[in-house]
Amino acid sequence: MIVDGNKAILGRLASRVAKSLLNGEEIVVINIEKAIVSGKPDNVVGRFLAKINRGDPHKGPFYPKYPDRLFRRVVRGMIPYKKQRGKEALKRLKVFIGNPDNLQGEKIAKIVDELKTKYISLHDLSKKLGAHG
């Protein structure tokens, strides 16, 4: 299944993807940098910066800054990744920034027009977290 992350809410998209992965489906997520996180942008950035700055910079825990890796980490938190079933599920997930093969995906989550709160895209969030590129 190919899923388009364009204007999808991060948590809702991740929960549906995690459920499908645990059911044995292979999932490709495209345009993940266009997914959004609802909430005031300053609060969202502060929450993610707290996760990145937690712990020791040499020993971890390490938290990603790039949109594709950040989405994988969110999905990982929703599955039992330390058990065999969860490890196999994570191997079935492919996440891409942009659309590498010009694939057409299904839209799974709410659109921004229906969202009445403030939000920030994963692309802008990763720039503020210090991602290069």
C-alpha cells in the first residue's frame, strides 16, 4: 500500500500505518515532509527539542531530526519494536521525502482545511530542530 503524507496529521497517519504494519501489510509512505503536527509551532518545536536534548550526546537516547526518520520513530513508538513481531513490522515500512518513483498514494488522514488549530509541517519542524538539507 502506498500512502501520501501530504497534509496528513502526523499522529493519526502513524497510528493507521502502525496498525497496518502489525497486520502484515507492506507500506510505502511518500511526501512525509508535508505531513503536519497540530499545535502552536513554538510549543511543538520545544517538545521535540526536549526529546533531542534528553540524555547524553554520546550514549543516547538519540532522537532523529529529519522528517523520514522522525516518522519512523513515531511509528516505532506505536508497535512492540523489541519483539520479533514488531521488528518484522518495522522492516515492512518504507518512508520517503518527496515522491521518488512518482507513485500515486491514498490519502488516509484529515486535510488541513478541516483543522482549525495552528500547525507546523514536518519540513519546517526538522529545519528548526537543526536538520541540514
